Amino acid sequence: MAVAVPGAVMLAVGLWGLHRGGMWRDEAVTYQVARRTVPQIWRLLHGVDAVHGLYYLLMHVVLAAAPGRPGEVDLRLPSVCAAAVTASLVAALGARLARPRVGLWAGLLFAVTPLVGHYAQEGRSYALVAAGAAGATLVFVRAAAEGGRRAWALYGGVLAVTCWLHEFAVLLLLAHAGTLALARSSGRVWRGWCCAAGGVVLSLLPMVVVSHTQSAQVAWLTEPDVETAQDLLRQYLGPTDGVYWACLALGLLGLTRLVGRRGEVTLAAVALPLAVLPPVALMLASQFTPLYVDRYVLYALAGAPLLVALGADRLAGMLGRLWSHGTGTAPRSPAFTLAGVLAVVLAFTHQVPLLRADRVPGTRPDDLGAVARAVARVLRPGDPVLFLPAHARGTELTYPEDFKGTRDVALAEPGPASGTLYGREVGVATLRRRLAGADEVWAVVEKYAMVRGYRPRLATERAKYAVLNQQFVLRQEMVVDRIALRLYVRPIRGGDGQP
């Protein structure tokens, strides 16, 4: 029960509002790539998104198995299931290292945390990485207690697969090393862990090498600061003030027995390094090369509810002793367990508005479905379309039926055939020739590209802007989230050849 109930609750929270509307661009990339053939995916990974390669291959299988044409729910369902598994694994950690009620409380807290609910409904790899990290931590605890080559080999295998889902899961090794240090583990345990950790790192080297050449993909990231760390702590413990301060106090109380007997792995010694070391390490590394985003260390969140539940157990123990001292009778344990569950329910009700808002269409950075619906209302078959810049084509690739019959003026070769995300575009001369006979052009434009002074790096992109501004005038514009749909028309020329 202590393990199953949190998983069931997480499943219910994840399924609630799962069909919230259109995909946003990161989900759209998953959807587009996963629907390619395996050779096409393999070719793409040599140039972009190698860090998500295993996830794309898994989603290729999932979407291929979906009945009919797969949609948003099919894309997000694996993340919901992974989050439910993670909640159960968090509960299993608490039950193994403390007692069943600690596991129950921790698993439930994990399930009702808004940040977890957010990524449980994303068609990206982060919920699966969290499940793999929690599973690896549970196997790690067993291996540290029982030893044996098989246990450490299983640990290394689970963690290696998790790291191939996202390479920053390798920071989990820091958390586990911190646990062994706090437990004052024997040399035999350290040797077993080092062998497993070495195998994980070696297996990950090919991805590290390839992904390093693709680092331009994260050039938009900035250096994290103290405010970034404070925001992450609040996301881990609860965004609302009441939940945050209560959980912070209980989490600190949970640290009172951080170190046990020599060689003993305590729950606090697992939870604290898990919650702290991966995000801190990534933030510190990002002072030199910005790499930090909260979703990259989502798996570390599991440590926070474990500490909070452990603190609640400490508080329950103190209250029990006070009760016994005052009445001469021991309090019944189920009463405390139920009280803890009710406290989690109260935390959940406090955060329901946040969870509900997260399920409203348009709460993600953009909604490509809304853009596609706008396109379907105004474009006609045969209309020429320009995407500025090229990655604005993601809307068409995700919702091709809304662009049916239109002409992509700048496209030379589609993404699957060219081994790119958004296709290969024509040269400047070809683009000008294709636009020469057009009386009007629809442009799908990223909002940042409409800022005065914006100058694209590629010649074809600059040519798009030059032709539109020199030969056409803006007739109509609709803005949806971060994308504008613009109609440009060629001025009518008079008899003297002048507009």
C-alpha cells in the first residue's frame, strides 16, 4: 500500500487534463523526430539532439504502436507512466530506509508537487530520467547494504541507461558518492561503487563527445544565480508560501539523523545529497559554460519529499512521546499515518490552482496547435508560405493537415531526407526566383525576429526579409503566443510601372 498508493495518485494527477491542447515546440520536436524511420533518426542525431537519441527511439516505438494517427495524449502518456513509477520508487526508498509511513508520505508529496505534475505532462524525456534515477538509487541502496558484483552491475546498468536518456543524469554519481561518504562506507563498498561508476562514465563517453559538438543548441542559456537556486528550492518544496515554509521546516528536522552507525546508509544520507549535489554541481559548472535548466535536474527533486517525510516522522515521534508521557498510553500509529496523509491532501488543495493553471492551453512557452488552427482559417490551397526563421516550420511539420495544399517557398529538401530538424532551404537566387511571380505571401514569423534591427546569420534568411520588405507590403497580421502570421501583398503597379 505504501508503494502502490503514491503511484496511483501520481497517475491520476498526470492524466488530469492531459489533453490540454496543442504541443509546444520541444514536444513538437519529439513528435516529428519519433515519427521518422530509425535510419532517419540515426542520421539526425549525428547533427543535432544526440542527447535525446535514446528517448527518440523509445518514442518511435510508442508512437508506432499507437492506434490511428498518434496525437498529444500518445506523446505524453509515457511521461505520465514514468512519473507514476517514480512516485512508487520514492515511496519504496522511504519504506526501506525508514518505515512504510515515511515512504507513503514521501511518495504522495512527490505526486502532488506542481513541478512534477508539469513534466509528467510533457512529451520529453525528463520524467523518464527521474524514474531511472529513482530506480538506480534504490538499487544503489541495496548494493551498498548487501554488496556483490551482481548488485553493483545492476546499479551500473540502470544508471547507464538513465544517462543515455539524458547525459546530465550522470551527476547522480555525485549524490551517491556523497551518500557513501556520509555513511562512512567500507573500502569494499567504495570499490564496488567505483567500478560501477567507471562503467557508467565510459559508456557515456560517445554521447559526451557528440553532444559537445552540438553545444550551440544550448547557447540561449544564461548563468544561474542565487535567485535561480532559491526558485529551484521553492519548486522542490512547494511554490505556495504555506506549503513551502512547512516543508522547509520538516525537511530541516529530517536532517537530525543524517549520519548513522559506520557503514549504515540512512534515509537522510540518501535524500540530502540527491536533492542538493546534482543541481549545485550543474549551477557551478554553468558559471563557466551555461548549461543549467531546472528540468535537467528534475530527478534530484525526489530527495526533497523524502527529507520532508522523514522530518514529519520525527515530529510524529516527538508528539507520540509527549502523548505517552502525559497519558501513560502509547498513541496508535495509524492515527499519525492518517494525519500525515491529510497534511499532504491539504498541501495538494493549496496547490490545486497552480496545477489547474498548468493544464490550460497556452501555459507553455508557445502553442503550435493554436498557430496551426489560425493558419487553417486564413490560408488557401496554393498559397505560398515563408517560415522566418526556418525553425518556425515546426508548426507545419507538427500539424501538416492545417497547411495542406500550401507551398513552402523556401524548402529544398524535407527534414527526414536531409537529416535535419526543419529541412534544408534553397539558396538566395532560387528563393528570389520562386517569389518573383507571387502576388502575396504568408509569413510564419517568430516574434523575436520581428524586432527592429534583427539580422539573421544565414544568407537565405536575410534574403527572405529583403524580398518581403522591398517587394511587398504588410496587409494583415495575427499574433499567437510567440509566433506571428503575416500576409504580405505585392503593391499594384500603375501604367508607368510604378506602384
